[in-house]
Amino acid sequence: MTGPSVLLAIGNHDLRRQLRFLLLRQGIEVMEASSNHAIPECVETNSPSLLILGAPQPNGTDALEIAEQIRKRDRRFPIILVTAEGSEALAVAALRAGLKDYFREPFAPEGCHID
């Protein structure tokens, strides 16, 4: 990979599509994990610049557990969580799991139009 790349691991199809569109428009390569269990391996194999995780994961795999698995291999790798929940407890748990930041959905960036 020559430029920045992002691994999207978001179960919400519409949100994943929107983020993919925004990232590609900025010239960022976008990858997707084939399953929640494959996320840590995808990070290790493909070396993306960033992981964007959605929560909760459709098959019950907790995004914070995934982040902790990745943290065991690489403590500095940037991980962002996108969630509908915005509680203080989630924020604390996310920081403890090693996430860099999290965003609440839904969000609508200005100028984003997907046909």
C-alpha cells in the first residue's frame, strides 16, 4: 500500500457504505474484514493505517474485545469506534480497551451525497 488505508469493520451496511464513499473520495484505500473474527488477522496481514469498528457487532463479538485482541499485538495501532451509544461507561471502557476515539451515529457529514 502506498497511501493511507482504513479497515472498515462495521455491520451497519448504510453506515459502512457512507464511510467507504467519504474515505475513497479523500484518496484513502478502504478494506473490509470478511468477518468479525478475521479483524485482528486483517490488521496484522494488511497493515492498514486505521481500523474503524462498529458496535455492537452483528454476530455478538464485542468491538471492545476485538480492540483488546489487537492491543495485545500492537499497542499503538489507531482504532476508532462508531456506536449509537454515547454513555460515559462506554467512553471509559473504550479508553481502557485502547481505542483512540469514538463517534456516535448517526452522523451526516456536510456535502456527502451517495446515489
